[in-house]
Amino acid sequence: MGFTTGFLGGVTLTSSVLYLTIALHTKNRVTQAALLRQQRLVLANVVEPIPPPPEPVAREAPVGLLEMAKDRWNRELETAVRRVYDTDWRRVRENAEDKVSGIVGKLREGK
């Protein structure tokens, strides 16, 4: 092996090792910087927490005549169903029986 090939081989080997060392060092520094940024953010959030984002605002769209009619129909229907549900049907039956017996009694007295 001659001087030139030995010299070029040594330069190639040295520059390859130097390049790989610098690349590894750079990668380690970038990773450490990212970890430090993350830790700084965590510690800052412990001392002064980031306020939560505001609640989204509900979108209000103008209502048409048809929608207003539907809403009114639904309210009336809910009211009627609640009235039927809340009615004491035993008392209604007793009142009806009392009225019918009163009418029957008056009819018998009239004869």
C-alpha cells in the first residue's frame, strides 16, 4: 500500500468517525433541548396553569314560521300529556259516578 492510498484511507476513516460523532452529538443535543422545553412547560403549568379554552358559543340561527309552529305544537302536546299524566283518574271516576247517581236520583223522585 502506498503513501497516497494510506493517507486517503486514514483521512476517510477519520472524517467518517468525526462525522458520525458530530451527528450523534447533534442528535443528543436536539433531544435534550426538546426534553428541557417539555420540562419547563410542565413546571410552568404547575406554578401558573394555562387557563382552559372558553366554551364554544352556540350558534343562533333565525327561526322560520314553520319551526315556530312546530315548537308551539310540541309545547301544547307536552302540556296535554302532562295534564293526562297528572290527573287522578280515580277521583274523576268517583265524581262522574256521583253526578250520574244524582241525576238518576232526581229522575226517580220525579216519577
